[in-house]
Amino acid sequence: MRLIRTVTCVSWLLSASLVTLVSAQTAKPPTAVSLIIRADDIGMSHSVNMAMQKLVSTGMPVSVSVLFVCPWYQEAVEILKQHPN
């Protein structure tokens, strides 16, 4: 059950995220691209925060926005403090 919930949360997070391809600028050839995952509205629930924690622990580049008017925002802030890059 927990695995299903985690997979559902990660799927929701990724589908709700804006995935942006950014062309590389410096030492890479002009055809190379980088993937940055944009995650909006973390802090809205514990499950979204846990999915975000799993995502940032992979080391993939992410851009995040936090909903500070939601009850789980403090947990989201703590997760992001643990992964400053």
C-alpha cells in the first residue's frame, strides 16, 4: 500500500510539474540539452513533500515553489534546507 501511495505521489508530482528543457550554454555542443524539473506547490500535503524529498535526493536539478499558506509548508522548508542545491 505504501509503495502504491509513493508511486502515486511521485507520478502526481511529476505530472503536475513543469518539465523544461534548457539548451546548454558553455562547454557542451549546441545540440546538447539539460533537463530541469519544475515542481510547484510543495507544502500542500505530506505526501507531496515526501515525493519531493525522494526527487531531490536523486540529485537531479529541480526548481521548486512552496505554498506557504498550507499546513505542511514547514516540512517542505525543512526538506529543502537538507538539499540546498
